[in-house]
Amino acid sequence: MFISSRNRRLRTTPALRALVQQTVLTTSDLVMPLFVMEGKAQQEPVSAMPGVFRRSVDLAVQECRELYDLGIKGVNLYMKIAEDLKDNTGRESWNSDGLMQTTIKAIKDAVPEMVVMPDVALDPYSIYGHDGIVTNGKIDNDATNEALARMSVSLAEAGADVVAPSDMMDGRVAAIRKALEENGFTDVAILSYAAKYASSFYGPFRSALDSAPKENASIPKNKKTYQMDFHNSREAIDEVLKDVEEGADIIMIKPGMPYLDIVSKVREIIDLPIAVFNVSGEYAMLKAAAQNGWLDNDLAIMESLTCIKRAGADMIFTYAAKEAAILLKN
Ligand code: PBG
């Protein structure tokens, strides 16, 4: 008797393994999130995210040039807004001379080919650290949508290729699409965070921008009234289908690694491109283990990103994008 089928046969040599490989990660799959702050020629390390910096606009532009030279084709922008510019309207987010607008223009001037995808949400601009306007202790969905639409038009005017609403208000994709069309920005795409969960894995990101929900007796200190409950899976499908119908061009699932079941489920039902966010806490865990010598940094990065792609991602937002691009080159 012999074993009729031996799966190990095709694993015997690197060349054979390469021939039967089913998922290939490429640099074009990667999007780099960047943190930007006021100032010139300055950068500050972000705690809990080794290798990640907040940069002044000039250094962010320089970083974009390096990223593009490495083959990375998209950046996702986040601003650290001065405390005195924060309020409960989000007004600073549509200031045509604001930090985000200035950054977008500077990047498009210097590296016009780079796909610039600014974040659309009010939390960095909010005195409460919430993604929306607060009315009577609640996050006011429809008032927030108006602000997000204004912000999106302003970012399109500054030169954004893609606007990326990450706030989870209901109906905001439709509101943003309508405002973009009415202002002539028919080619500006919407990458919608369609299934974004209320997650503890955003902690390092919030400390990078000082954007965590503030202690305030009458307002919840978490985002559970708008971001999704991590106990739920079918609800993600409903969120995604609604955003597709409202006019989203790309669908985001977030966080990444603990949520790949959601990615693969959504992959089966939609044909639009799917983006997955390998978030700050996932990056922090990997770096902490690598720094302790408990994980091999390079192998763990390549495995994580490839598995996210295997689950169905067309693009991956990751703080390890530059490292991964360098690894892919060598
Ligand atoms: C805010 C926003 C968050 C992230 C991206 N946009 C944090 C939040 O929702 O509280 C998280 C990114 C990360 O953790 O890497 N709208």
C-alpha cells in the first residue's frame, strides 16, 4: 500500500514552493499612514510605535518621496491639531489653510504621482476627542455628516485623490459623494471605513494625535455608539452593502489581523476593492515582541501582511509599509 496523495511533494524545494504559491504580496499593495504636525524640519517619535514619527510638513513630503521611490503608491494622512484650534464644530477641518490642506498641497506639488488619501473624521479637531459633533451628550449623526462633507470638499480642493471617512456616521458616504459631485470633484474617490470596530487596538494611534475621547461626565469615553461591536459579524455585511449603495469606491475593514474573518466574508460578497487597516496596536504588539527578541521582526511583518492579503485585501494600510517595501526589494 502507498499513500495516494502526498501534499509534501510540492513543498520539497524553494522553486516548487514558488510555483504553487497562491498569494503574492507586492509593494503596490501597501499604503503608509503618516502623522503630520506643525513646524519645520522637526520630527517626534510616537510612543508605543517604534520607528513611527510625527513629522512637520517638509519632512512628511521628504518621506513621501522616499516611499514613492520604494514603490509605495499611497499615503493616508493624519494631523496633530493644536489644542486652541479644536472645538465642537470641526471648523478647522475645512480651513483651506489648515494643516491637512497645506500637507496635501505640499505632497501633490513634490510627488504628484503619489495617491494622497487624507483621513476624514472630526476627532483630531474635536475638544471632546469624538469623531462627531456633540449635541446634548450624544454624537449628532446628521450634523456631523454636514461637517464631513464640507471637510471632504476642502480636502478635494487641496488636491486629495481619495477621501477616507473613518468616522462611522450613518449616511456619510452619500453626503460626501453628493457634496463632491456638486463641487465638480467627480473623480475624487471615497474609501469608506465601512466595517470599523470599536477597538482597543487604536490606543497608540490616539496617543500619537492626542485624540482619545476626553473624560467628560455627560459624554461616553468610548466610541461604541458609532463604531461597531466586535461581537458582531453579519452586521459588517450590512454596513458594507450600505456604503457600496451610497457610492463608496473602496471598502475598508478595520482593525486587520483579529478581524480577517470579516475580510474574507466581505470578499465573497463584493467586487469593489477592499482595504484592510493593520492598525497601531497590531504594529505595537509586533514591535514590542521583536524588540524583546521574542519574534523575528522581518519574518513577522511579511507573514502578517501576506496573510491579510490572503484573506482578501487588495490594499493594506500599515505602519510597516516602508520596512516591508525594503524587504520586498531585497
Ligand atoms: C479616527 C481614526 C482612528 C484610527 C484611524 N482613524 C482611531 C479611532 O477611531 O479612534 C485608528 C488607526 C490606528 O489605530 O492605526 N477617526
